[in-house]
Amino acid sequence: MKIGNREFAIKGHTHVMGILNVTPDSFSDGGRYQQVDAALFHVEEMINEGVDVIDIGGESTRPGYERISDAEEIERVIPVIEQIKSRFDIPLSLDTYKSGVAKEGIAAGIDMINDIWGFKDDGNLAKLVVDAGIPCILMHNRQDTDSRDYMQDILKDLAETIQIARQAGIADEKIILDPGIGFGKTYENNLEVIRRLEVLHSFGYPLMLGASRKSVIGTALDLPASERLEGTLATTVFAVKKGAMFVRVHDVKENVRTIKMTEAILQK
């Protein structure tokens, strides 16, 4: 799969997507990278640690988040995207579910769209992605956690997302699926999804796991977000074993090393 000017293997190796939140209220690192200089310093740090793609987010989507306007989100992300593009050679993903924000991000040089609603929130986003010719990450999400068989519900929900993408004209080779750890799921749901991640390979698309520092880890270990590194690394090992193409993480260096060791043991 081509993302930006780089080719990525969709099988045989798990790549690292580094998180860059330019928000005041993200659950783990809110406010740390709001200023452009701080964001650029962190980008350089992640590149030196071996990051493959950087995912930029301008709206916190933590539990109970409040939606901000397109204008506010654009004001947060576009200056950072432009500065990164002018200084570094690294593929950039934009974490947004809004076509207005995505349009400005694409104009600024973004290489991929990461939509937490899997094209189900904004009906214009899929066509925008098609017209731009860029890949997309489509995440599973839902408003409630009521379910008798959550994995079957995820398969059903993602099938609907895939249908939207295909009807818009998005090529299969430009789609990555994300099971959406922490979104519309109970603690038990999240553990089951990680444990049974391979079930999602039935669609035939590469997968991304984004569990870094999330509440499922905090609940399991009874630890705050700032102390969830080891728990995150455990989920990364599972991602490698289950054949995920990407993990989306805050701590790049540690996850790169964990992947390298896990793949050595598995002889990938």
C-alpha cells in the first residue's frame, strides 16, 4: 500500500503510527503539542525513534468528548501539517471524520484520512477521499454497547462501512480497518476484540490496532493514562501475532522495539 511517497507491506510486518494530538484536552497528552514548535519537536523525536506514519488529530475523541467546529479544528491542524510537510519526509494521516477539515488537510498535503466513524458521520467524506486518491483508515464505532454477540455486530457494522466506501469508489487497496478499541465498547468488549482480532481478517483488508494508553488498559491494571506503557506493549504483541499492519501509539521507541522482538520470536 502506498501512503504518501512510501510503499508499505500489508503482511509480514507491523508498522508504527505515531500519535500527534494538537488538542488541549486529549485524554493522555492534552495540551502538550498544541504549539507548533512543540509539535515539530515531537515529530522529529518520533522520526528518530522509527515511526512509519504520523497521525495528526485536532479534536479529542475521548469518552464524553464535545464536537468542535470545522473552523476550530482546521485552525489547530493545518499550520502543523504545513510545517511538518515543509521540514520532514514522513507520511501524514489526518484523524478527522469531517469532510470540511479533510478537504483543508488534503490541500495542505495530508497522505491519508483516519475516520473514527467509518464514513458514517459525514456523507461527503468518502467521495473526498476518492477524489484525492489517498488511502483511508475506517474505524468501527457505534453509539451504544448493547449486544449479545459483539464480534458479530462489529462484522456487521464494518460491512456497512465497507459498502459505503465501495459505493463511493474507494479501491480495496486503499482501505485499512480499525476495530475501534475504546469506542462504543465495554471493558469486556475491548478485551474480546483484541483477543479475537484475527476475525476481522475475513474482510481481506489490512488492520490497525489503536489501544495505546486506553481505558481498557487502565481498568485491567488500575493505572492512570501516564502509566499504561507496559499494558500498551502487551496489546502491541497481540497485534503482531494477529497480523495487524499498524499499531497506533503514543510511545514510538518502545513499540518499535517490542515489534522487532516479537517478530524475531515469530520469525516474521
